[in-house]
Amino acid sequence: MTDLADRLGPDKVKLGVCCTLWWNDDFPTIDAGISFGQAVSEMALAGFQGCSIGHKYPSDAAALKAALDLRGLQVSEPWTSTYFTIGKMRQKTIAAFEETLAHVKALGGTELVVAEFGASSHLLPVDVFANRPVFTDAQWDALTSGLDELGKIAGSAGMKLSYHHHMGTGVMTRADVDRLMASTDPALVHLLLDTAHIAFAGDDPLDMAQAYADRIGHVHMKSIRPEVVSRVREEGLSFQEGVELGVFTVPGDGAIDFRPILEVLADADYQGWLVVEAEQDPKKANPLEYAQKARAYLADVLGW
């Protein structure tokens, strides 16, 4: 038993895994033909307790819950894109969020994850760094007031809202995260720490974890391959090209040391999901193999 096993044990955190190991929801061509049933069975086989929701999952909440219950899995989070920074999308964004909230609640989930995709470059075949949006003050105000409103909706339903900073979006770098955190209500809007997205953007995930330890509501644990990050920057590649080249990988592979990050979370008495993620091509990176690699690494670091 390590010290982390006591301070960040199974009574405090749950280990989840994102379905992006098995297929890609942003880029459907990144797919090896793995079915929903195979994917969730492999998640359970690899030793995880929960998973994100992906496009191959049954849309009916009862059918999905039955399939997950059969494998001892819970829903770690859904994904909802927000569009507060572009025209005439505020009410549609709120409506979509409320629909997702109702679906997740029916599944027994308590976590909601959002990211602002207004004018994002990450889905386009363009340089992901050079073409990501830079928000005006008015756009920042629209985003942060919108997030506070979503946070109130989530809180009134007994749910927790966490914001996911993301490559190619207007909240990509540490400076962006700092502004978002300073401009939203800490009681309503938590931070989803995505270790790889902030490292890909050029900032330090450990430093950000230390800065916002008390505000982190959700964690995506994935690593990066620095040589691919360099290629994306130097060659002006798109986000999809970076993913296909293997810019992301799981904990236990790649360049990020997760032990000090987990120590910071333990010191802050973090309670919630630790979700393994790696947007990889499943034809090149066998999903079950990488899920097991990540789980073995976490067993070694956490002591369970």
C-alpha cells in the first residue's frame, strides 16, 4: 500500500476510461469497426469502473444502463459542446445541455462536461495552432455568463459541471484557463484537468493542477508524445493529423509523469473521477492493450 492508496483510494475516486481508445467521436474515419458491446466489455475487462458516452452507444437510456450495469460500469461523463461565443446559439446551447443532463441523470450519472466550440479549429483540416479562435471581451463575457447559467442548472439538478479546455478552441492555453476560472463562479463551474490537452498547448499540467487543485472537478488522464507535438507545430498540422500521428497516448506511455499530479490531487482531497483517455487510431494502437497498460500503470502509482 502506498500513501496514495490511502489518500486517493477507491473510497475517494473512481477510475474511468474514455471510448476514444476504441473509436473517435470527432473523426468517424478513425475507426477499426469495434462495436459498442466489445468496447464496454473490454473496458470492464481492463479493470475500469466507468466510461464516457460515445456515438456508438445506445441512445435509449434504459438500454444503455442495462448494458453498462451488466458489466459493472457507470457513466463517468457525457460531452456537451457549447456555442456561447457565436451568433444566436445561447438558447440552443442551453437546450442541448438540459437534454444531456436529463439523459445522464437517467443513467445515474452526476457529472457534466462542456467545452466551448464556437469557431473552433480542431475539427477543420487546418493548422490547429494558427487558426484557433481568440475571443473578444464580449465573447468572453458571453461564454462565462453562459457557463455560470449552466452551472446553476446543473447544481439545481444535483449535478456538477466541469469545463474542458481543449486544443483548437478559444480556451486552449493556461492563460485562457486562468481567464475562464477568474471570470466564472467557483461554486458553479469546476475545471476539468486534461493533462494532455494542456501539455499539447505548450503549458505544464502539474503547474495547472497545483494552481487549481481546489477547483478541479474532473480529470482526464492522457499523455503526449512530444515528437508528434513538435511536428504539429513545425509543419502546421491539423488536430486530426496530430491524432492520427499518435500525439496522444495513455498514462504509462508518453512523456507525462502522473505521480506528482496525483499527489497534488490527493493533497487537495480530490474526490471524483480519474478518467483514462487517449485519442488514438485503434488500427495502430490496440484499445484493450492500451487500456490494460494504463490500468497497470495506475495500479502501480495508486497502489490499487
